[in-house]
Amino acid sequence: MKNPKPVATTVLSRPSPLRWGIGVLLFLAWSIETILWITTSVHLVASGNVISGVTAVAALALLGLPGGMEGLEVSVIDRWQVVWPGRPPSDLAGWLAARQLFVALIVTTATLLANQSVIFIPGTSARITGGFTTGLFDLTWTGLTVLWFAQICPKHLGATNPDRYLARLQRLLFPLVAIVHSLGVSQPGEWTAGAVEYWLDWADPANEAKRRLLSSEHSLAAIWCELRIPRRRRADSDGPKPI
């Protein structure tokens, strides 16, 4: 059976007026939602609901953590052979798997903490209630905040200057990833990946060999593949273990 021909993909062009305009509208909408979110939190605290203020501050603090982790991922992928000299790609794969917890768990927790059951309109006595409306508000505000400020922005910072990013955050964030890895939080996901590949006969040695010829040996795809490859017996090395 012949291999299927590669499907042509759309090439991203320069920013168009439509794309720019939608971006401006989304940012304006997010800005309005941010004002409403802050105003509501302040109003609730002033009304005696101190817990709302605590959860709002906690949500913002938690959103900063995955932001730091996203940029750290890009920086580590780019500089991992400098950070952990002599270590195999499987070590980096394990580190990347453990790091995913901070995206899945903390973003979810921050979303729950940022939830507002009622939204007050500043300067008026009006308020917005209702499960669908407030739910849509939480979805759009939290989603855009995470996308722009905890995903795209830190990834860009980590990509443009990985050495500086690591110098600022490596000592602070690496121990957290090491704890997650040592506790085995990511282990079931690694088992699932291996089982699905086995059931679907997903691995294709010929395809993998071709990919390695066409791309860098240590590309991101090649590194993630190391999760399903049994750990090779490592030669003695003076380099520190990453996790």
C-alpha cells in the first residue's frame, strides 16, 4: 500500500485588516471584562465578602505560575543539553510530561477561583446574574487571560532569550517540576500513551526513521517519543540529573 500524499497546509500570511480588527475587538472586550471583574471583586469585599477578595488574588497568583512554566518549557527545550549535559532525551521527555500538570491543574483551579456568581456594573446599581451569562463571562475572561498572558507572552520571552529566562526562573520552578515527577503524577498519562500506541499499532519504524532523517535528532517530536522508549542503561556521567 502506497503512503498517502502529504496534505497541503495553509501558509500563514501577513496580518490582514480582518485579523487585526478582530484582535482589537477581542482586546477591548477583554479590557471591559477585566474592569467588571475587578469592580465586582472590590464591591464584594466592601460588602463584607472577604473570601471573594482572597479567591481573586489567589486566582491571579495561580495564573502567574503556568505562565512561568510555559516560558520555561520553551527555554528548556532549546537549552536542555546545556542544563543537563550528557543526559539522554528520555530525561527531558519525563520532565516535559511532569510540567504539564501546571497547565492542566492550575489553570483549572484558577478558573474556579476567578468565577463570579454575579457581575456588578460600575457606576450603576445594575448587576448581571444567571448561570449562562456569568459562565460565558468566566470562560472568555479566563480563557483570553491564559492565552495571551500565560501562554503566548511567556513562550515568546522564553524563545527570544532562553538563557535569560532560565537565569531568572530555573531555581524557582525546577524544584516544583521535580516534585511532580517524583510523585508519579504524570505516570498514568505515560502508561496511557504507551497502551494506545500498542492497541492502534501507532508506531511506524520506517516513518520514524524517515522523520529523524528529515528533522533534527532532538526535535520536540523526537523528544516526546522518548516517553515510550524503554530507558537505556546510562553510562556514568558527572552531569546532574534533571529530575
